[in-house]
Amino acid sequence: MSEPHPDEAPTQRYPVPQWGPPVLPPVLPPRRRRAWPGLLTVVLVLVVAAAGWYLGSGRTPSLPLVTAPSVAPVEAPRTVPTPGGEESDEPLGTPPTAPDSDVYAFVAEQADGVTPVAYDPCRPVAVVLSTDGAPEGAEAMLVDALARMTAVTGLQFRYDGPTDEVPGGGRAAYQPDRYGDRWAPVVVGWRTPEQEPGLAGDVAGLGGSASAGPDGGPVAYVTGSVTLDGPEYATLLADGDEALARAILLHELGHVVGLAHVWDEEQLMASTTSGDVLDFADGDLAGLARLGAGACIPEL
């Protein structure tokens, strides 16, 4: 995979091993599972300490019989969701007919070097809105953009409402305390260049996804993040340029589902824009149709 362009958030890979006993090893770096000291170990340490005290005192009374209580095995916390959450037996939608164009590029491919990494079409792509710094009308803009993404990919995007999480790289793909036993939804939000240095200069947004897959099998994107430039959006909306604001959001969602930049400035996925291209063009649509035909992976 080529180096990401400035507004493509680096893709993270979360390798998921084959499911089943024994308990899964750690799979979401940098978290590391530590061996949990059982209660029996603690009890034995206390007994040895007591014996040392008695021996050191010069007395040799008989030690009381200490019986270690039975200890139930401690199950290590999960680092990935229970597999198959919301997975259907067949794709939830159908990709549209792709235009006859090859002016598109993918962020990552499967091991065959040809098939793009994509979201699992047998489960919805959940999306939440970060409320911290969101401009007025952000929710309506996002819902509209998600409807467009559903139309151009066949993937079923679902708006799950607001969140207190902020977007950005390095977020955990599994956050059960916040989102329950599922992969964390894609988060979309607005930050300042001071809060997110990647927005410095002429970068209006950042977008990318994290992938996971069973050992030896295909991988799929499981969550993603879009970070938009709050001050830039404030200017666009104040000037009445809602169409360009929407186009920037669509461009970043294009990165989330797996499109990379292209050289053709007539495509929405071009690395720069003059503001003339406000929706996906033929090359974009051809790539998006392929990304909507990914593999269903119930092991995730």
C-alpha cells in the first residue's frame, strides 16, 4: 500500500485469530493481557510469610491448618466483540451498476493484491456524531451524506446518534463500556488544527478505517474515523457554501470505505479540489461499487 495522503488517516490492522477455545490471546495492540494472579497464589504467599514469622521468633508452635478456598477461574476481559454481531446470512444491499471507468484506487487490498479491503456487506455500517465542536446542522448533513454512501455502495449505513467520543487516529476498535459488545461505530466529528495537527495547512479533513480478519482469511474494515476542520467548516457555512462542506464530508467517507486519492481532478477523490466537483464522479462510483461487494465475514 502506498503512503497515505495528508487527509487519509493511516489504516490500522487488528488481526483476529480463529475463534474458539482456549481463551483468545490479545489482538488489539497496544493493549496487553496480563496474567491475573489467582486468589490461591495470594493465600500461599500469606501462609509462607506467617511461617517465616514463627520460625524467626525462635518458637516452634504448630501452625494452624490453612485451607485455600476454591477459586473460580478468572476469565480475561474480551479485547474483541463476540463474533457475528448483527451479521446477516446475505448482504443487506446490492451495489449499483458500476460506470465503465478505472479511475479509482483503493487504500488496501487483500492478500491476492487485487480484491480491495472493504466493510462487511452483511452487517450495517454504524456511524455516530461527535458533538464536541460540531457546527449547527451537522446531524442533518451527516444523515444526508450517509444516505448518499448507501446509494453509491450498497452498504447499509446507519446513523446511531451522538457520542461524547472525539474522532482521531489511535482510537480503540472495541469500546464495550461506551458502545456495547460490538465493534465501535465510525465516528465523525470536527476539531481544530490545534486539537488535531493533521488538519494543519490546507487539509480540510482526515478519514480512514481499521481492519480485522480471522487467521488465514480475508480482512474487513470494522470501524473508522472522520475528522473535519471546524474553523474551515465555520467559514464555509457562514458563506453559504453547504455544497462544498457536504463534498468534503463525502470525500472523507470515501476514504473510510476504502477509496484512496486519484490524479484526476474531475473525481471527488482527487487529492485537491477547486470546489467545482461536489459529488462522486464516474471513477469514484466505479470504485465505490466494488467496495460495496466485499466479503461477509461472520467470524468478526
